[in-house]
Amino acid sequence: MVELPLHTSKDMREEALAEYGPGLYFLNNGFREFGGSGFHSARSVQHGVRVWLMDGIDAVACAQEVVGRAEADAEVERLVAQMTPWAPAVAALARADRLDASHDKILKLSDEITRDTPDEQIDWLLDCYPGLLTSGERRLWHAHIQKVRNGLSIKAMVVHGESLDLRAEAMSALPPLGTLPPTPDNWVATDSGHVARSWTRPLLELCAQAWAAARDEVEDSRGPMVRWAVGAGMGKSQLHQLTGMSRATIDRYLD
């Protein structure tokens, strides 16, 4: 397990984040004040720590906990230790999620551009999806409906393939299946800096899929894997669907 750099700063501007360079690192916003509309939906102002898992300038995950100033440093260390073994897999999943979002936008844009769409409306539609196409793609396809439609179709296939590759990368980056650490339950995914969902569920599903893909090699870890997954919150029905293991076998390992 590789330890990641830990930086401390409240500055989340892109130009400030770029100074840390590419790759994974943790960013500690330090002891701070939380407003009433924050993670804990508190009516009164609270204080605590907020830590981010960063992939270059992209926020991948965030953990926020209310603690006293005296406990702040120890809590940051705890949160970092909780996420560290999962960080490479989480980062790959986050990149795949971003590509999936782009893929959905490409398909939606492709549906909106028909053979009868006027040239000026094509430009307007492309402007509605900033960053989706490169400037080179826009120049190459400019004012040519068939080129736009063909180009979007090809781009959708490429982006989908890249997403699948990243999900395979995430699976290969998981901790050893026989000795899985506790899930990073304090960490949530982010979407443009806003809370989206917990990372625990997608990691549970990825681990179950990895076990199913390699079950001939990790047969001895079947019991620990079942107990770990169910103990972390995965339902027996979902574990059955993801791994193909019978419910009777799952129950036997849980007895």
C-alpha cells in the first residue's frame, strides 16, 4: 500500500490545486467552521475537519467530521488511513463515472441533431455542451450534419471503451480480496464539489465482482469475503446476484 501525499490548504481554486501536480493526494482543509447546510444538516454552526481525495485538480472523494480543535489532527489521520488502501480504485471509478456522464451527453446530443437540423442550430446545440467536444472536432465537423452525427457516434464508442478500461483498472487496484480492509464509510463521492453518494456501495459491488471473476484463485477467501461484504452493508440478495453464489452457501458462511 502506497502512502499518498497529504497537503493542508483551504484554497480549492484550480490554479492553487495545479501546484500539487498530477496524481493522487489528500488535501486537508484544516480545522474549520461548518454552516447549517453542510454534510450534517446542522442548524447551528459546528467545527471540525474536511479532507479531500484529489486526482490532480479533480476532487474524487470528501470526508467531513465534527470534532474539537484538540482532536482535529488525529481525525485527519484516521480519515486518511481509512481511504488510503481504497484510493487507487476509487480514483479509477471516479474517472470512469466522469466518462459515463460524458457518454450520456454525447448520446443525448446525437439524438438532438437530425438530418434536418439547420447549421446554425447545430452550433447552438454544441454550445449547450461546453467541453464535450474538442476545438479540433468542432472545426472538423463544422456545418456538416453527417460528419457531426458520425463523429458523435464514434466518440461515444471510444468514451464507453475508455470507461470500461478504467473499471477494469479499478478492479485490479483493489486491496487483496482475502484481507480486505474496512470500507471508507466516512467518505462520499463528489460532483463539482457537491455531495453525490457514499463510496461504500460501489466499492462493495466492485469487490464482489472481482471475487466472482477470480473465485477459482481465491476459493479459500470465500467465507471471509461473504462476512466482509455483508458486514459492510451488502444484502445477501445483491451478493448472490453479483457473485453467482447460492443463497444457501452465503447463509452457511454467515452461520
